[in-house]
Amino acid sequence: MPTHASVAQLHVADQLLTLLRDTATEPRPDVQLDALTLAVAADLPVLLWGEPGIGKTAALTQLAAALDLPLTTVIASVHEPSDFAGLPIVGDDPAEQGVPMAPPDWAVRMVREGRGLLFLDELSTAPPAVQAALLRLVLERRVGSLRLPPEVRIVAAANPRSSAADGWELSAPLANRFVHLTWTHDHEVVVRGLGGTWPTATLPRLDPERLPAAVDFARRAVCGLLAARPGLVHRLPTTEAQRGGPWPSPRSWEMTLRLIAFATAAEASREALSELVRGTVGDGPGLELLAGIDRMDLPDPEALLADPAAAALPERGDLRQAVLDGVVAAVRRRPERERWDAAWALLVRALETGAPDLVVVPATTLATLRREDWDVPESIERLAGVVSLSRRADRAAARVATAGRVGR
Amino acid sequence: MTGETLDLDKLYAARLHAARVRPYLATALFALRVVESRRVPTMAVDQHWRVYASPAFVAATPEEELAGVWVHEVSHLLRDHHGRGDRVARERGLTGRAERLRINIAADCEINDDLFGDGLVRPEGAVQPALLGLRDGELMEDYLRQFRLGPRTQSLAWLECGSGADGLERPWDLGPDGAHGLSAEERDAVRFRVARGISGRPGNAPRGWRRWADEVFHPPQPWRRLLGAAVRSAVSGAGAGDDHTYGRPARRAAGVPGVLLPGLRRRPPRVSVVIDTSGSVSDTELGSALLEVAAIGRALGGRRDLVRVLPCDAAAPAVHQLCRAESIPLVGGGGTDLRTGFARALGTAPRPDVVVVLTDGQTSWPERRPPCRTVIGLFPRQPPARAWDDDEPPYRQDPPPPWARTVSIGTGPSR
């Protein structure tokens, strides 16, 4: 018999639980959350890799709230293939009507709602037959005879092999359909979160004005790389370490293209884009693509030569040197008096706004491009400091050489 | 403290010299941003690729030595000593300033053993492994296990390469929000470009740098874990082990009339392990291979009767039931032909579901795919292939066949 007192105590317990559940969110720069929301916005299936218990589910709950989508969690490992492929139901006359594949209740609910966030948890511990059934769900959005509406977004989670005690690993075809994001816990986020405040997941704000430019940029970035490096188009993972992870294929490059377009239109951070690109085609090809994008971001040598007075050179030394090298290479390609003078003006500008040692190599190369009838421009006087710097380095090299000979 | 100002020209002349003698590091050297600081003893870096320089130190040090310091400091950053230092401190519970000093010293040992010479002068007081009585060519993590702070390191107590070398924030650090720092993504991009430069022209760089370039974005994986995963996935694939099948209805089908549910059947897989006992495989490697055999046996649920071991050289002599791993007689020593091993493994009844081969790869392989899953544990005799560079396919003699899953055993340092 429940006494009045015990009922009252349960009521108090409920109040305490409600207080504990009462958490707030705060905007906070969070690269992995940005990458996740961007991929979800781009309607690409995401796979979160992370140790158990580091808040993947909490992040998904936040994301669903931010997107205002009902969250459906399906633990893949406790399901059977039929739960995703549909259950065959024998009717009155199978020969006449066929055997329909009945979808599970959660899929029916999602179709009825017309939208939602489907979270497939513990994907890596699902047996191979379940993974095979999931392939169709992730790729075609089909569950049995049902088709999930386009407004349904799919996110999956898996434990890395190191922590999956009895895990199967992801098959290469299934792995190739996901954007792989590594989910690590940020100490501060966890502490703030336990204190009651989680970071807000905000949908990327896509600027309608930027859409065509974003598509153009993404196409140039991906096609530029693949035209130069055909070997990167398709490469099945060969080493054991890369199995079950992202790898380049025409499909994953298409996903990359979409992600670049979304990141560009949303003006997402380069960090988030890096996570996404490397998580889609793998580290090596991804880094090559990002290096290519870096080069696209650099000012065009021809534009700089056309108007050296207005040139804005990058602040970072290595990028600045790449630009100056590009300018000298452009002059070498088409050596004309005006271009040569413009290049000197650019070098002077570089000297006045940054470290002088960067200018030495381009200046030396540019000097060798002089034609007999070209007069040395006056501005070259201002490069005297560079020459003395170069001499100073020469002298240091000579001292090293002498010391080496003496020492021997 | 004297009131002199930082001689930037001297510092830049030194950087120019460094970039000329180490062209493959030029990108990284130029990416560094100089910050004048009177609080650092010499020169130090932070993890955002800023280099803090003491005016007095720069004034007192000749250009050629400063060039060595430049290369030394940028090496800390390229090799991610702050990230690795943080990780190792967390893993091994190393706390306090003294432990960070130890990390800094170990990191210096990793860098300095092949950094100087060839146009670059060793700065006075640079730590070498020999100074601590250690061998060259090891990693910071390994050095860290091999020495303590004591009389030998007394003279190094002033050593200070900054948070970029050991991961501990310094009072002078400008932090992530300070001016002109590199973001994590930019740091990766610089490291990637340097690594590509080294891999593209490996002749110019010393061995340590080539190894770094090969591994920087593909650190060696713990092979036990990979072998375990490969074997596990082989035994659990379709046709072996436990998986769902419509071959037999599920027991819970009784509760849902009219619905056909697949059943989950468990048939423990049979595994045959072929061990290459030819002369070219060392005893140590065979020992570790045997340990793996025992581990695979346990992974299959302790049913040792399902694991068969076949020592194999030119004439695979006998088939052993795995009763006790230590007692398997591994005779042999001649040339290997693993094809006989495969034939023996597949010829015995009942036929195995999975064949695991442990070999150094100096062998002929079956021409056709055997009718079961195959996992090859390979003791490599050549440096590992670069995974992402298809410009120069690595040279390898008779690689393992593509139908097998291959795990390299015992490669690379343990991290």
C-alpha cells in the first residue's frame, strides 16, 4: 500500500529531477558542432566517432532542438536487419499479392510527421547484416516499403575501434556514404554543461546573395584538384588503419563539393570546413584540397601586377612568399618592361609591410630577368636593406663552412 | 636587463640562412611570427606559431647559431610537441613544472639528434641524447621513459623552448586570441605543405624528417588492435560466425504470427593460422606472432579446438591442434612457399572459415583467391607506403594479394 508520505516524497523527487533537467544554452564557438550542423543542413548523413559517454547524444538533443526537428533514436546494434529492411508479412495469397515488407513503427511515425532527425546510435557494433540493411536506409532513405521524407536528416554514431570491445567495423561502401566527424569532449564545454549551460547549436545562416558564387567556388576547388591529380578521384582504402573511415570516391567528392558550397555560403570557419572535408574524403586528399583552396584565396599575380599600388599582400609570411614567388613567375612567363617594374614596386611594398627575408629570393630571381635595355627602377634603392640582409646570411654561411673545415 | 631593442634584421638574416640550408623547412620558417619578449631567456615558441625572442639573447648570439635556434624551434611545432606533450602528460600523470621540463628535454633530444651539421651550427648548450647517455633516433615519448632530472640535467634547468615545446602555457604567451597566431587548421596546412615537400624530394631531408613526413598525417596504428579487428571482422563476415539469417526462423517469431523473422545463429568459426617459419623471420617476431595466435584463440570464445596452427616452410610438415601455444614445434628454416601452407590449411576437413597468415612476405602467394577469408599479418621488410601520395608508388617486391586483408605487424614506434 503506498502511503501518503511516500507519494509526497516521490512528488518532491520529481521536482528535484525537473530542476536538474533545467539547462540553458549559450552561443559559444564550437568547431565540431558547427561542422555537424553544416553537414546536417547540407542533408548529408553524418557519422560521429567518439568514445562512449562523451555527450554525443546530448549534442544530438541540442541539435534537434535547434533545428526544431523531432528526434528519433534507434540503437542499431540491438536491432535486426528486418527492422530496417522491413518485416516480410505473409498475406492470404503470396503468389498473387507478393510478400509486403512491413516497416517498423518508428519509421511510420517519421513518415507521418514528415520531418525529423533520425539518430542511429552504436552503428559500429551492429552486425554486418544489419549494416547491409542500413546501407539502403542511409542511401535511399528506404525502410521496408516506406520512403522517409526529404526533410528527415540522418546522423549516426559509432565507437572507435579502440574502445569497441566487440565491434564489427564499418564496411567500405557504408563508410563512403557518411561524413565522418570525430567527436571529442571539450573539457570546458563539459564543465559548463554540467553547470547547466550547453553551447547552442545554431543553423548556419546561408546568404542568398552568395549562393551562385559559392557553387562556382566549390566546383572550381574540387575540379581544379581532380583535374591535376586524377589518382585522387577514387581510392579504396588499402591499409588496415584506414578501413571503415572516409575515402575518396566520386560519391564522396560530390559530398565534398556540396559541403564546400554550404560552408562558403554560410561563411563558416576554415576549421569547420577542414573537419568536414577531411571527414569526407580522408586526411590526405582532404588536406590537398584545402591547400588548393588556400591558393585560390591568394591574390592573383596578374591583378597585383596590374595595380601594384593597391596590392594587399597576405600577412602570414609563408603565404606572402608564395604570392611574391607567383608574381615573379608571372613576369618570367611574359617578360615585359612594365610588368618587371610593377613586380619591383610589389617587392618594395612587401618590404615596407613585412619581414625582409621573404623578399630576398624573389628579388634575386627578378633581377635575373632584366633585359639589357631595361633601366633599373629607382624604387630598387629601397631594397638595399634586402641586399645587406642577404649578404649577412651569406657571411654566416661562409663562417659555418670555414668552421666546418677547421673542425675536420 | 639591458634596454636594447630586438635586432630584427639579425634575426631575419639568420632565418634566411636557415631557409637556404634547409629549403624543405622554408614554408614553416616563414610562417613563424616574431614577437619581442624580455621575459624569455633565449627564444621560445607557442603553439600558435609565434616565436618569442629575447633582445639580449639575439644581440649576443651570432647569426649562424640563431639559424640553428630557428630550425630547432620550428621543429618543435612541426612535430606537434605541444599536442604530444599534453597527451603524454595526461596519459602518464606527469604534472608540475619539472615534468614539463623533462618533456622539453625529451623533445629536444628527438629534434637535435639529426638537426645540425650540413650548414647549420649547433647552438651552444643544445641538448643531445648522448648528453643524457641515450641513443639517437628515438621519439620524445620513448626518451621520456629513460631519464630523470638529476645531476646530468642540472645544466639544462634554464632550458626553455616555450609552450610550443611541451604544451604548458607560459606567462608571456599571447594565447589563442592574440595577434597573428595560426589556427589549428592553418597549422595543419603548413605541416602538410612541409611534409609534401619532403616526400616529394626525399633525397634532401635526413631520415628523421622523412619518417616524420611519412607519418605526420598517418601515424602508425597499434597493430595488435588492427589484427584483432581484421580477424574479428573476417570471422564474423557472412558465411561464418554469428549473423542474422532467414535460413531458420527466429524464436521470437512465435509471438508475431504471419511475420517471418530471421534468426540469429551462432556457429563458431574455424580459423587456421599459417606461420611462416622460414629463415627470414626472426625468433622475436615468431614469438609475438604466437602470442597473437593465442589471443585469436581467446577471441573466438576460448574454443581452442577451432584454431589450427600450421608452421610452414617449403614443406609444411604437420597440422597442430592448438593446445598450448608455447608447445607448438616450429621447425623449418628453409625457403618459404606459402602456397603449400594454404593448400594444407584448405585441405583439412572441416574446412576453415578464415585463414590467418603470419609472414614476412618473402614468398609466393596463391594465384587465385582461396575459398575463405584471408588475413595476412605482415612483418614488413620495407618502409611503410605513403598512403596519400600516388605520384611515386612505393617500390615493393611481390606485395600481398589484394583479396587478403593485410596488417603490418611491429611497424613504427609505439605511441
